[in-house]
Amino acid sequence: MANYSVIACLSTYPPRECGIATFSRDLMAAYNNLYLPRAEMRVVAMQAPDAKLRYPKNLLGIIEHNNPASYAKIAKKLNRDKRVKLVNIQHEFGIFGGVWGEYVEIFLKELNKPAVITFHTILPEPEPIVLKRMSALASLASGFIVMTANAKQILITDYHFPETKITVIPHGIHPQLYISPEQGKINLSFSKAPIISTFGLLNKSKGIEYIIASLPDVIKKFPTLRYLVIGKTHPEVKKTEGETYRESLKDLVVSLGLGAHVEFIDQYFKTPELLKYLQATDIYISGSQDPHQAVSGTLSYAMGAGRPVISTKFSQALQDITPEVGALVPFKDPGAFGEALLRLLADNNQLTSMGHNAYFKTRHMIWPNVAIAYAKCFFRFAPELAKQSKNLPLIKLNHIKALTDSFGIFQFAHLHVPDPRYGYTLDDNARALVAMVKYYKQFSQPKVLPFINRYLKFIATAAIGNGTFHNYFTADRKVDLKSDTRDSLEDANARCCYALMTTYSSPCLPANVRAKAEKLYKPAILRKFTSPRSVAFYVKGLYSLRQTAEVREAITLHCDFLLNLYKQSSGPKWDWFEPVLTYSNALLPEALLLGFLVTGEKEYFNVGKKTLDFLISQTFVDGMYKAIGQDGWYKQGGERAEFDQQPEDPSAMVQALKTMYSVTAQKKYDDLMRTAFYWFLGDNVLGQFVYDPVTGGCYDGLSQNRTNLNQGAESTLSYLLARLTL
């Protein structure tokens, strides 16, 4: 591929068993999932002395740990490879040869391409030799990545690194559903007994002896407690010390009479299996004895699984373990571990709340978000990489199906779990009908026909007569007249007409399905809508019908209505239909563009283009789509609301830009369409995925500090409609 680019990752790598090897594998997998085949991270493996490992076939090279010439040789090889645009070095002093890993400097001095170093350890108040080594790296590399704000501050104050070259990107965690410990135990066929656990490659710095020593007092109150110590002995430790540490821990267990409570699982689990054990854990315990430990992948994984954490006060723990997610204890203090365990185990509600808080707190750390952050950092130092577009996720209907029961699609979910308490709406079932019809048109999969029929049946149940429909239904499937009266029904009714007309206008569908849709929309064919977005939805529906005189007349009537709104509200620097930008704004210019395609009326096109271009100018900032926040919107002459950004807005923009591109064939609109879609894939103000790759659902929006993790119908369907548009 002509535009194929490579980021070389200098690191340890599986099958070598080490935390940095696992980190690099996961980072590269996440990055490549986003950018292959246009860009790819590939490994240069650091080979331990005397190791004979079988690495992946696409390896860029191997550096022999203790061979200085090997470092220079690989650097020269990367220099010759024009595909390589940047080198990312995963740095830990011990994985490089020489005094305090000085051989990596040989590599950097020979390299003539940008290098970004990810530091896994940052030692405060460094000894002169450490300061010397780090100062050399500061002068040789282009940029630096650390995993905590504290580590960044140490680099600035103790090592005098320039702040502008440092990026903070957290340790990645694997996307996963929140599963309660009770369900996690069932999945592993465990009893209901409380479980605490520690995992990772075993060595003395883990401080497991202090955790074991705390257990006798805890077991007096919780006699069924199990402590799982998960992980093999670190390979480098095993070479020099054998299993001395593990055996000492086993001896301690025997001496304290804990044989029935402490279990050593001497395995190096692959990630899926490890996550199952974490999900079965009630409390995760980190006993790290290194106060300067900048980051702990094990702690991050545990919080990412939604588990409360008790930890010693090392660097990352001081930043991440707040009273809302767990407890901090002093080093080498079994009594403090025991006290914390007793306090947390005594309150199940507190444990559940802490677990949820840990899960919410870590969503920005999922590997897709980390990969995006790495990509942005790489772009700074190798700008040509920024030209690489993201891969589109495969279309998943899992969450749509989970939200749908025999009556229709539920409005809301708590996290990914449907929440039936709030019932159903016509609005969402109309969305779902459009989405499933579009899906069927693209893929011709009969499996969605039952869902199309279900949403049609819901609409039929909602029909009042004369082309009007109820919107709200309670959890027990009865019309919610109170909500119907309180909220405007126009938008829901117009969206319903759009859905029915779209269904009828799809010849690929079975005739009986189309006939049902026609019967429901026919009474509304001459209905007049009066709110801007209702008008726009209605025009979209009419556009899909055969262009009879009746349809053309209705389209003209409603497009003229939009034109009049534009003439009343537009002014200097405000080319819009209203004195405020609210939600799903792009619907309005799209309706005029569709009206132009039917009638040929150039004024529809001119105003449609002018208003869409205005909306583009307000919502595309620095190459990124920035939705109008629904927490106040954007009034003419006022300040725009930055948050609550919701998926319906970029979805409408994607669809409008698709229409504009089809009308004008101007590539810029196609490019903008993809940029708007990337809002779902992390190109947004928070730099976080709004699409959930695990469920196929979509989060409910972006607040100022975090993503709303609930995956309701409107959000998920908005994503799906945008995805089907591309």
C-alpha cells in the first residue's frame, strides 16, 4: 500500500513473560485495530540473554540485550526503511543492557527518525548515574509519555524535562462489561464465599507476606474467606532465586494455619482468563513495596473490572485510590491491611458502590482510548501519520436486540443492561425501524425481519387515528397519557412518518411488511407539521416515496416553511433557521437539500448549502467534530454550551453531509462526514470512545469530565444510523 506507515515499537514482547511485553502487545493490538492497513505498530523485540523465543512473523527486528552492536544495527535498519515514520520505546531500565540501561542511547544516537519514549518507571530524587542516563534520553528523544500526572511532575522538577514534550496517557485496560462478583463466581463455578485476590508475576516487591499476615484476624469474622495469589514467579527472579519467595509464602500460610484460605495459582493467564478471576473477586489487594512505582498494570486492570482496591501508598495508588473506590494502607503493615479488609467486607452496599465507582473512573483507560491518545502524540512528532484514517467498526446488533422485548425497544439502560422501568417511546421504536430497514437493505439478512415487524406492531399499537400516534408507553405497555400531554408529540409523530415511509419505499422488504407500513402512514400523507425538526423528518420521509404530485406538493409546502424560518431568523454571521442551535441541527439543511432534489428549486439548495456550511463552521473545530452541548445549547450572540454532547447530533450531521456529498460530489463533504463519525470513535473533546466495541451499543453522551456510560436506545440507534450511512 502506497500510504502504508509503520511505527516501530522497541520493547519486550510475548512470548517473553513480563508486564511491559504484555503492555506493548495490547497497545499495538489496539492501535492496529484502529489504523491497519494504512498504519501499523510493529515490534522490535528486546531479547533477554540466552533466550530463545518464537516471535510473530511481522517482527521488525531483534536487539540482543547485552550486545551494543545490535542496538546500532537495528537503528540503521529502521533508518533505511522508508515506511517507518517514528519509533516508540517502551522504557524500563532493566530491559536494556549496560549500566542503568545505557545501551539504548546507542540506538537513539544512530536513529535519524523521531522517537517517543514511554517511561514505565520514574525514580524521584535520582542518583547521579540515573540522572545522567535520563538526561541523555531527554536530549536524544523527540517526546515522552508517562502514565500519571505525578510521574510528569517528577520528570519536570527532578530531571528538568521540558513540559511541552511530555504527554500523560494512562495504562490501558481491556474493554469489558461490568459483571458483579456474584455472577463472576458463578462463571468460574466458585462458591459464594468472599474472595480477595492479587495477581502478577511473583517477586518480593509484591509484599504478599504482609497481606497473608493480616488474614488470621479477618478470618475470625469471615471464616469462608479465600485469598487467591495468581501468577507465576517472575522469569528473571526464577533464574537467580528459583521459587524461594513463593515457598516462603507457602511456609507462612502453613505457620498461620491458613491452608484452607490461601490458594496459589501458579499460572501465567491469558487476558480473558485473568479477567474472569478479577470478575470473581470482591476486593483486589496490591501490596507493592515500591513507593516510587509509577504505574501498576495489575491495579489498573482490577479497577477496570469494577473491583474495590486496597493498596499500599505507591505513586499510582496515591493518585487513583480514593475513598470512593477503596482504601490506602501504609507499607509493611499487616494490621492496616486487616483493618481495611474488615471495614470493606462488612458493608456489601459499600463494596458494590466502590466497584461501580472504580468501573466508571477507568473508562477513559480502555485500550481504544489509549491507542487514540498515543496516535495523537505520534502525530505531533510525525505529522504524516495524521493523514491515516480510522477503521470502521463492524456493525453489531447485539445491544439493539438486548434492548428489544416482545413489545418494542426500551428507552433506557443502566450501563449496558436494559432498564424496563421507564417503558417505551414511539420515538425510539421509529428510530429502530429506520435502522433495521437500512440494515436489511444493505445486508439482506432475514434475521432482522422479526425486529422490523415488532417495531411496526408497536407503531400500530401507538396509532390514534388520522395519522397521529401516542409517544409514551409505561413499563406495563399502557399509553402514558400524562407524558403524552406534557411533551410535544410532533417530533415523535414526524419521525414515525419518516420511518413508515422509509419502510414502504424499500422494495427489498417483503410485500406484507411494506403494506403494513403503507396502511399506517397513509392517513398522515397530508398532515402539516409546524416545528422545524418535525418538518425536516417529514420531508425525509416524503423524499423516499414515489414522487407523485401529492408528494411534491407536501414537500414544497414544508420546505417553504423552512425557508420562511430562515428569512425570519438569519442575519449577519448567523445563517440559521432559529435564533438558537439546539439538537439534531443538521436535519434542517438536509431537508432543504432533499427538497431541491425533488423539485429542482434552487433556493432550497442555496439555503440548504448556506445553513449547512454555517453549521459546519460552528461544529468543526481543529479538524474535530464538536457537537452543540444540550446543557444550554447555543443562542445567537451568546456562549455555546460545550456539554452535554449527545450522539443524536453527530448522527444527524453524518446523514446531512452524506446527502450534501451526493448532491455536490464535493470531496470535502465526504471528508467532513467521516470526521463527524469519528466523534463516536474518540475524536471528541474528551478523546474517548462513545461507541462501545464490546456491546455494539453507544454511550449516552459526553459530560464535562466523563462519558455517560448508560447505553439507551436513542444513543445506540443514533450511532447505528450514522454507521449505516457511511
